[in-house]
Amino acid sequence: MRGSQGLANAPPDRPSSTPFDVSLFLLRLVNGPIFIVHGWNKVIDLKAFEQSLVELGVPWPSILSPTVVLAELAGGWCLIWGLFCRIAALGHAAVMVGAILYVHIPWRYGLTGEQGMEYPLVLLVASIILIYAGGGGYSLDHLLMRKRLLSLPERAADAKQKHPFASLRWWLRIPFAALIILIRRP
């Protein structure tokens, strides 16, 4: 059962004190400020960042420079608060893939060292974990989803009253709809 494992998509009656939720909380609290600081350093001199993208041969530097800054700054704050964690982590993962492909691999810095790619790889893996698992139990995402899940029975009851086939699975609705269309044809 998913709720007993402490996954982020668990039923709303599960307490949010599992080691999994605490781990995701800590991962978010570490990654968020890292991306905020890196984004802020790029905001300070956006033209220089855009020029460095041009020198690295990154396509569309004038579009990607503000996009990277937005992903790092807004995404970092989203991770700290636990709001839209998967979307923020997806942006961070894209930034890290770009950093690895355009900075670390072509310059052959290797895995370790001053310009090694171990740091972007760790941030990439952390972002992939957050994409997969979400923000965890200690996040605004969880709080908002909990409220939404608590209102699901009421919405399901309303849907059943409005539509006679609402309780059927989606793949059963198609043949029934086709049958109704065929019967109603003159």
C-alpha cells in the first residue's frame, strides 16, 4: 500500500513524518538556495551571462539566458516552499543537462577538480529525484493536494448525479458512447 511507504502521493489521512518525507524536505532545502544563489549571480550581470552562452556555442542565448535565470531563481524559491516542485525540478534538470553538455563535457574538465562535472551531476540527480517523487509531505504541494483529495468524494458524488456513466472507467465509456450514438441514429 502506498500510504504505508510514505510516498508523496499517499492518501490524505497519512501523517507526514516518514523518513522519505524528511529526506525530500532536506533535499529541497539544500537544492533551492543553491539554485537561487546561482541564478542571482547571473541576474547581477545578465549581459555577461548571455555573452558566455554565445562563447560556449549555446543556441538562442538571448532567449536562454533569462530562461535559465528564471528557472534557477523562481525554481529555487519553489523548491524551498515546496510549491510546484516537479516543474521547478524539471527546469533545474534542464539547466544542469545544458551545463554538463555545453560546459563540462566539451572542455574535458573530468569528473573531479575545480571545473569537474560531479557538482552538476549531483544537482541533476537531485532534480530527477524531485521530479519523480515530488516535494514530499512537508510541502505546499502536499498541503494543496491533500485539500484537493479530501474534496474528491464530494466531486465524485456530484459527477454521478450529473452523468449516468460517470462511475464507469474511461475505457468503458467509449463503447457505451458509441452504442448510444448508434441507437439514436435514424
